Amino acid sequence: ASGVQLIQELHSEIYGITEYDPPPGTDKTMRLHAQTDLFENGFVFLPAQAPWRDEYVTELISFPGSRYDDQVDSTTQALAYLRRSNGLAVWERLGDPDWR
């Protein structure tokens, strides 16, 4: 419910903000499953020494049976955005010493 107000406030302060419109007929579990290949293939990197890391990982691996899922949802949205915007392909090329 607070999302509408937040989007309106961000629109007035930051150019280019768009609200997330999930694909029809999907729920949070389905959206996470759509991104699991990125985790499995090593495209998701987390800092080794971040104060938030343990809590974040616990939330991800406890889903969907956990009490909290906001970070799961925002992670799937970010990964979906990177797929659409070709951000993952750019990241992959930057890490490949043979790519020119």
C-alpha cells in the first residue's frame, strides 16, 4: 500500500523512476525461480565482508517459508531488469579477459 505513495514521491525527486509491474500470473516464488540460473551460474556476487550479508543470504535461502521476503522480491526485480537492459551481458564481457 505504501508503494504508490513512494513512487509518487520518487517521481517528483528523481527522473526516470518507473514502478515495477510484475508479469501477469506470477507470484514472488515464480519470479525467484525465473532468476535461479543466475545464482547457479555464478552471476550473482555478494561482498565477502558486508554487515548485511548474512541476513540477506538467510532471507534468500529461507524463502518462501520465511517471515520476510522484501529483499527476495527486490533482488528478483533487479536481476530481471539487468536481463532486460543487457546489463548482465555487459558484466560478463567486462569479466572476460578474451573479450575485446
